[in-house]
Amino acid sequence: MQEEDFVVFLKHFSDHAKPTKERPVLLLLDNHESHLSINALEFCKASHIVMLTFPPHTSHKLQPLDRGVFGPFKKAINSACDSWMMGNPGTTMTIYHVPGIVSKALPLALKPQNVVSSFSCTGIVPFNEDIFSEVDFAPSRVTDRPNPLCTISNGTSGEGAEHDQGDVGAAMVPDTETICQNIPSPAVLQNAPEAYFNLEPSTSLGNDEIFSPVKVRPFPKAAPRKVTNRKRRKSAIVTDTPVKNQIIEARRKTMANRFQKKLFPKKKGSSQSSQTSETDESNICLICDEHFSNSRPGEKWIKCVSCTLWAHEECTTGDAVFNCQNCEEA
């Protein structure tokens, strides 16, 4: 979904939900870039729509649309495809047959009871904080890795002896060669006395400690995290003023950097300092002296054909060919 398409959806959502200041509407969604555009946030703030984002990597459990609508829709699509192939033997399905199949499957998924149950199975309405059991969180143990910047002190080495926690996860997994060396060979087992097979279980663990196979061979752990520049978003109410202003400021800087790299590509052999000073000077409007980073979203700029400096299109006469006043006087 593009940013413009999401704004169109928000207008459609506002027309049917009819939120007011006294009765705001909560909209749950993920942290996709199209949902965090400047126009979308400003529209939701003005229309009394509260946007709450899910925590990362939880949409398969918390997003009602995935749980209650898309799941039955996929099953209905598969059933409709099977019925079509049985009714059309020897015929290859093409993209022209897909709309007819979807028209039969979509009404089966978009039932009111499916929409209502999608909010209940995720524990949103009615609210149920115990909707997920320990089994649902079990896969996260594999990727429950320490951050690369976090360190722990080694108690046996004194003060200042620290090491990365990423080595701890690797040390917990026993080596396969070490395990195989502790297994007796078939020849040893064949000549072993009968008492070897009638050994009593060890009681060295204590009365309160229960033996588990995990103690012998722990669950495998993923590799330590790598330090990347990827933005990690959290669950937040993005329409709140502090969060909204922070997102808008970050998006404006991103847009300004992209536009700057597009208009002023880095030249080979030129020093970075000279290029930076030239770029900063070129990013100021010739007429109103406004910097490009302060421009409104979608605001167009036009270049002078003589001095190759820039200005707002609104500040100029609107002609296709633009000559600034300094160039005309010269």
C-alpha cells in the first residue's frame, strides 16, 4: 500500500466510523511506512482517530484482519480453486479466471461473525490479557538473544572482566563431538556387566530440582544479533503529539536527504566539504530564502537555467523556463 492509498482509506474509515472529540475511534495497525506518513498522521489527529501500532513481529497473533478474515479467505480460495479445477479438467487456470473465483470466496470470508470473532480471538474485544498461553511464546526462546552492546561481568575473573553475552548463547549449546565422545561404543556395551544396565538414577540434583532433557542439551539458539542501522519501532500511540511530531520530523529529514541526493549527486573527485557547502547554498530558495528541509510535503522546486540555483515553484512566475532576478539584471 502506498501513502496516498492509505489516506484514501482513512477518509473512507472516518466517513463510516464517524469519530468525534467526545467519541474518538481506535484504529489498530502495524508499523508499515505507509501508515506513518505525515498526511495520514495529521488527518487522524484532526479527525479524532487514535492510531495504535502493534509491537514488532506480533501481527500474526494480534492483527484481527489476519486472524479472522484473511485466514478463512485463504481456505475459501483454495476450496474454490479445487472446485474450479474439478469442473474444468484439462484447462489451465489463468489470471482471467481469478476474479470469478475470488467473487465466490470473498463473501464466505467477510461474514459479520468472522469480523467479530477476529477481535475476540486476539483478546482485544472483550479484552483478555491471558488469551495467549506459554506455548504461544515458546518459539521466541530460540531468538531470545542478548543485545550485542550488553555485557555481563564474569564473577570468577574479578572486576572489569566482561564479555559479550552473544558468547553465552553459543556456550550453552553443547558441541556434537563432545556428546558423541561420551556415548559408549557397541563393543563396550556388548562386554559390559549386567549391573551397568541396572544403574539407579542419580540423586545429585537435589529434591527440588527436576531433571529435564534441556539440562543435557539446551534448545538451539540463534546467532548473536548484528549491529545494524535499521530502525526498530515499538508499540505506540502514533497520533499523540510528542510521538507524531517526532515521526513527522524524521520523515521530513528523510525526504530532504533523498531529494538532496537526487538533485545533487556526489561528484567523483570532489571533496566532501566543498560539496557540502555548495549543497547547503543550493538548498535555499532564491526568492524567500527558505531552506529545502522546511518545505511542505509535495512542494515543487524549480531551477534557474542560468545559475542553476533553486527556488519554490510558487515563488516564481510559474513559467517552464525560470531566470532569477540576479541573472536577468546581469
